[in-house]
Amino acid sequence: MKPETLAVLQALAKRETASGIVGIGEVIDATGFEPHVVVNEVERLLREAYITGELQRLITGGDPRPWFLVNPLISEKGNDALETFASEKAEPGPSADPRADRWDAFISHASEDKANFVEGLARELMSRDLKVWYDDNVLEVGDSVRKAIDRGLRGSDFGIVVISRDFMRKDWPNRELDGILALEQGKKRLLPIWHGVGRDEVEQYSPIVAGRFAVRSSIGLVAVSDALCRAMKRGRVSATGPQPVAEPEPGPIFMSLVGQLANSRVYAWVVVGTAQETDAKFSDDEIESLTSWLAAIEPGATAGIANSGFIRMAVDSPDGGGTLWTAEVHRGPVINLLTALEIQQVPEKNAAVIPFETLVGWWATIVDGIPSLAANLQIDRVRLGFGLYPYGPNSTPVVGLAFGEASAPIQRARHQIPPWHGQTSLFDPFNPPRGVLDEAVHSLLDTFSYGRVEEVQLWVANGVANGTLKGAYKGHATPPQDIQKPADAG
């Protein structure tokens, strides 16, 4: 056994603390070795299964994530060691090409999926002028796999993760996934592809990954690559057929759902419709895509009916007080999302207001998810319909909106509003217009007799564009105490 191996093992065995966790910094101090030597040795021991059981627990503190994501947080020296290790000081100096160590995307996958999907995906993406980190193209004989992967993860703007059964059962791809998630830091970098797996399997593997909008490999390499290029906003998208000159009228299912009525509480709905409604039945892949998409829109939603002609999902009230959120998908496809909104009583009157941020945050969440839905169903244009049934418990009338962070417009008159609905024109789901919600916001505020609404429209458009507005809708699985309540309207 090498001296450094023995020293590291002895240091690990003696370093148990009250918290039951060993800090890498302590091991560095105990051995006297350079930080990168200790990090490299611990990684090798873990990889070769020398450290198991109790010592594994001591290193990670029971955290299921890989030690190199957990342990540096414990010790500044550990963090410095990892930075030193990842900086590749022993590698040749920087290339004259500033893009030499930068990639558009890193492809994380199980080796079993290379031949039947990943090799073709890498070729397709590179043919679209994308620089892709794919191990078969990057690694050379004699390379350190760990160092090369670290460099690829840190140098890639996005991480494409091919989730399959083989991926989920293997250790190394899981480390790559953890690395991608750790590097996100508020910016979306993870782009999942579901390859031969369903929502239940992915949810059992990782609820976080299952909650991300994903594209399915079953739609084909070209369609998957199109979806990834659109998500990354780079690379070439394959040519599409000519668009019709005249916009088709909304279909009958779309119109009947936009004009629906609900009762017993404040309800709002969004209808997603395509350019044409058909009688085509859903395939098994489409059923899986639709239920997965709906579950990502509303965490906690479960399927009650899912067959070739109709899908229904719901979130029920934990106290048995009825259904809080429902979704129906009709052949066409036409998707109807109905949600119960939080209301706030106006103290001086027997009336109520609803939080504007929650309502438009829900709309923004749907707009954000439209690209993945369109990619999986191969839809090139959609329209949105909106509705609001403005009565609270015991028929309490809704008379206004609580604007929270938004600039409150002037309300000319406070009155009970009638049921409201509106709709957008058809638009490209992969590139929604910046003001996609402008018309709906203006129409809703006008119904409430608000004037000077341009600032509110701009606030909504900015929130949709920069991704901040969708956070205002927490979903019905969120405990009430975690919901930020906007201030009442004046």
C-alpha cells in the first residue's frame, strides 16, 4: 500500500467528530500532504471501494450526494483543495483559442445508451454548429477521466442528461448529474431527456429531476435536437413547413372550455389549444408526455383517468374540502387547467380580492412549460385561453386584485365583476412573443375597472421574460404557511 494511501486511511479512521463527519481539511492537516494529493487519493479509494460503511458515513455525514459535493462545504481547506484539484494546474497552459475549454453542452449518459441513442444525438447536435462535450470525442488514451469530466462540467453552459434505467442504476452518471445541479446556481443548466423511462420511475429516482420539463427520446433525434437547440437558444433548428397565411379559428373544444363556468369558490383556468383539433387518439408515449408535463406544472397532481381519448389529473384538498386543481386533456389535443385561487377578504366590506401575482404567476408557469409540451407532442403553434369565475365561499363577490410587488393601477370603481374570459392569437410555443400575456392582462384589469395599466403589463412581460414571475405561483402542494401573501388592495 502506498504511503499516502495508508496515511489517508489512518487519518480518516481517527477523525470522527461529535457531528460524525470528517472534514477533508482535517485529513490534509493530519497527513501533511498537498491538498490535491489528499483529494485525489480519497476519490481513488472511494472509486475502488476501499472506503465503505462507517468511513463512507464519516466522509459524507450520511448525505446521499457524492462526498466531493458534500464535504468541501465543511472545510475551507477542503473547498480550496477541490478548487486546486479541478483547476488542472498540471495540465498544459491555456490554449490560444478562448473556446478550447468551453462547450455549449455536456452530455451525461450511461454507456449502454451510446449505440441506440447518444452517439446519434451527439452527431446531430454537432452538425448544428454546437460544441458538445461527449466522452468518445473528447477523451484520449492516457487522460484522467475524473479530471476531464470535471473540466467538461465546469466548462459547459448546459448539461444534457439522458435519463434511462441504466443511467439511474449506475454511480458515475449520477455524479455527473449531481455536478450539473450543483453548478446551476439559479441559472437553468439541466436539460433532461427521458430515454425509455416513465414519470413514475423518474420520480422515484429523483423528484427534483422529475419536476423538470423534459423531452422524450421517442420523438426522434431531429425533434429532440430541435427542442435542445431552442432550450439553449443556440444551434440550428431544422426547417419547418410553410405556415398558413390565414390563422384558423379556435376549435369548438377550445371555445367551450374558455367560456366554461365553475362555482363555490374563486376559480381560474387556462386552456392550451393547437391550430387544429382532431379526433386522433393519444399514443402511450403521448399519454406519458402529457401526464409528466401536467405533474411538472402542478407538483402533487395525480392521474385519475389516462387513456387514449381523455386524461384527467387533480390535486385534492387534504381536509376533504374538494378539488383544488384539475387538468383535463381532450383529443386534439386541448388542455384545460382549472385551479382554485387564494382569496383575501376586504375588511371593511363583505367582499374579497385575489392576489394578482399568484394568478399571473400561474399563467407564466404555463408559458414557461409550453416549449417542452410542444416538443414532445411535435406541435408548432398554440394559443392560450384564460378565464376567471369571481365568487368566493358563500358567494362572496370578488371586487379587486391585490397587486403585491406589481405597480397597482388606479381602480375607477370597485364592483363585483362578472365571469371573465379571453384568449391569445396563435403563437410559436418555442419563442413566445414578449407580450404574450399583454392582451389578457389588459382585458382582466379593464373588467375590474382599473385604468392606466401599461406599467402592470410591462411588469408582467418582464417577469415572464426573465423567469421571475413564475415563482409567484407555488402550486397547491405547498403548505399554506410557505405561500407569500401579497398585501391587500387599497
